[in-house]
Amino acid sequence: MVEHDSSVLVVALSNKDRLSLSEPETYTSIRCKLGDNVVWEHLLSNPTCAAHVRELEIQREDLSRRGIMDEEDPFLTPRKKTVQEITTAPEVSTSEQVVHSEQLLMKAIRLMVNLESFTWDRWVPEVNQGEEIQAAEYQLHYETHRGDIWTALRASAKLERLTVVDLGRAILRPTNIPVDVRSIFSSTIFTLSNLTHLDLKMFYSPADEMEGSYGEYEDEDGDEELLPGRVKWERLHDLLSRCPNLKSLSLAIYDHDFYYKCGGNPYTNITPIFSKLMGYWHHLSSLKLRDIVVSDSIMATFLKTHTNLRNFSMSLSLEDELPELPFDLESYVTDLSRNEILSNIESLYISPPRALRPILRSLRRPSPRLRSLGTLEPCDWNASEELHADENYVSSLDDVWGYNSPATETQMMEDGSPSPGGSRELSNLLSGISNVRSLVVTDVKDLRQLDKLVRATPELETIVFRDSFEYLASHAAPHTELVSYLSHWSRLTTLYGVALWPSTTDDDSHLDVSSEFVLSIARDVVAQCPLLQHVSWIDGTPLTIVKENGELRLESLS
């Protein structure tokens, strides 16, 4: 039995009866574990086979472990797993075995002369001692490198796609990895060049855990401020400056320890990089930044300059800490709307919601290409209280998904665009964005707030709720209230983040996904939402609704 498709090559090389599976023309893409040495040995003894490889993915030891580094589509997934699940180190090979495997891999990579895509999705490489040495000023400048994974990749002239995960040190580091192994952030990875797709996810973990904490910082009022972020951007700039044809950039740098242990700013400011490389990436179509901040003026200019963006995502992972926003474009709305920013945007995810609103107000109307949008929240924070006090209050909430402003509301044209000479104070931020298929919303306190949302998004297929409708969990049949609203989305296939089942019942067996009680509720929901396939269980676990031979069952995806 082959547990994973990626193990087929390993099985073939381990069994002479199945050796034909390993023929060179069969494998242009290899996905396996670092310790699958039989693969590297086969490639080393068959350079022709190695030359056929276009894509190589080194997978983590335990594929079931998910965590903050496993960036998932926010439009298709519920909340992340718990901290305990992502900080427990899996059992891995001994350090000597890992070093041996990495040395074999490095040799094999040098034979992959046509390699186009490389993914490293596991713990930091132990053979990670590459160094850059520059000659004295009076001599010619040159670099020499001691071998590691990244210098081996330099031999792959066709390498365009690079995806790397660095899980850092401390509790995230397996105990048998030597403590002196340097992080990827300190490696020669930044000497690569000519990439078109770059995806870096890193826990910043310097050898000196207190780095950046020396000194005192106070604001003008004498209150303590967060210490300035400590991640240096210069080497990242060097790498990006050698990638003029970059099409996709995904960058996540987590420095949570700096905040929790030292009171430092956990976010990395890359304003100098954007400032120096403004307009440099003419082909950039996808930008995803996590725990990254950029100054307001530079971000405004960046959005005006990079008109080809189709996918833009930017968010912070510590929602209740300073700085509150990755950027704030509130004072740039008029200028941005004149330039009709993001005219080609298809997927837009900005969090917290307050950072998204100025962008939505600046978007060209109509925006027929926009299919995925998040994170939205109702703008009237007192709505739920008012609704309970006055049942008719909701009918006056025209701006429930809009923008609270003392300015006179603009008269909208039929296509959702503002009338000539009008401002961008939209009564509903979703006006003219009626083709949205996926949506992430937060802080919805009353179901009646969904009225405007349903009308504005008739094509919606996926919706993810966050921190919404908490009161429904204590209801005996929460789905009965929800379904009357959900059924208006005739295309709805995915619903995450809301309770369809009560959190407690008199009979604990009712909390089993295979119980008749649970299935009867699922049948009620499907009767009114016939296309619904993906929902959340009580604890947030994603479930799939399977209909087969007239029967219905629920399957867990975790």
C-alpha cells in the first residue's frame, strides 16, 4: 500500500518488480520526504533522470500537522488549529541522518539542470552554513560560498519558483537539531536571483533571543512604546532587487517572541523595499503579506503604480496589539479613486476590516472581476442593540455594510458607480461588486444585518463568518434562524464559522456527527440550501456533506 501519491517513486526504487515506475520520462515532478534517500541515490546514479525533473518539493515529516505557517485560502477554510497542535515537535530522524540526506539532496539538485520550482516545507536545513565573503575594499568585489541547499540551487539556471518555510527555534525546533544551526533568514538563500514566484514564511529566531531589546523607548507622553521591529530588511531587498520579472510575492515573517518576551513590535516594516523598488515589478500580479507593515504614503503609491495586481492580501496575526493596521489609506481615498486602483483585482483580502474600507471606497465601480473579498464588518457597532430595541431599525440601516461619514451620501448610478461629481461616501461598500463568489465577514451580531449583504452578493458561493452570532450556540436549534437567510444565496456551497448545531444537549450522543439528531439538522439545512457541501462542526472542524444513494452523511476533513 502506498500511503501518499508522493511515495510512488520511493516504492518503485525499493522494489525491483516495480522499477519501471521510476523511468526518467515518468517523473518531471517529485514530492517526497527529505529522508527518502533512495530517491536522491537514484538521481545521482541517473543524471538523465535528474535532468527531467522540473518540480521538487521536500515535504515535512508529518503532513497532518497544520499551523500558522500553513497559509490557507481565507475564503475556503475556518479558523486555524490550536497552539498546542502547532508547537508540538514531531519525531524526526537524528541529526546525522538529516545531514546525510541533505548532502545527498544537494548533490542531486546540482544535476537537476532544468529545475524550475523548489519547495522546502520542513524544519530549517542543518547543512545551512553557506557564507558570503567579500574581499577587502581595495580588491575586486567577489563572493565565495560554502555549500548548502541554497548555493546548490544557484546551479539551476531555470529556477523560477521558490517556496520556503522556516519554523525557527525554541519550542518549534525538534530537540535533536543542533542549536547552532542558523535560520534560513541568515542563510545564502538571499543570493538567488531571477525568480518569478517567491513564497517565504519564516519564524524570525536569532541566536540572541533578546536581540533588539536593549535600550528604552518612550513616546511623547512618557508612555512605553513597543520596541522597534528587529528584522533587518536589507538582505531581502537584495534578493528582490535581482528578480525584475517577479509575478508573485508571498511573504510572512513572524516575530511573536519579540513581542511576548521583550515588548517589541512583532511586525516587519518593508517600506524601504517598496520605496526602492517602486515600479520595478512590471509583471507583479499577486501580493500576499502577513505580519508585514508598509507606510501609508508608500502603499498608496504602490497601489497606483502596480496596476496588474489580481490578487492582493495583507493581514496581521495579532489582532489586538499595536500597530493595529498594516497600513491606513483613509486620507488617500480621493487620490486613489481618481487613479482607479486595482482595476484588474480578482481576490482582495485585507485584515483588520478597517484597513479594507478605504480601498473599497477607492475601487472602480462596477468591479466585475472581483470574485473574493474579505474581511468585511458592519459599520454600525450599535446595530444589534438598536435592533433588539426597535424591530424596524434594520430598515433604516442602509449603511450597515457601508462607511459611517458625516458627508452627504452620494447618489449611485444603476451600475454602482457614483454620480458625476459625486464623492466616494458609498452607502453600501458592496455597490457595484455584485459578482463576488467568496466572502469573509466578521463581527455580525444580528442576523438581520445579513439582509443587505444577501441582496448585494447574489452570486455568493462561499462565506466565512468570524466572531459572529455567538448567541446562536446556546439555542436548541440555531439552524432554524440561520437558514431563512442562507437560503437566499441560491449558489451557496460553503458555510464556515457559524453554529448549525447546538453546543450542548441533554444527550451527549447527539454531539456525534453520525447521530440521527445531527443528521436530521443537516437534512433540514440541505433542504433549503441544496448546493451546500462544506460546513463547520461545533468546535470549528470543517465537515463535508456527502449525499449518496438518497442518504446523507457528514465527513470530517481533519
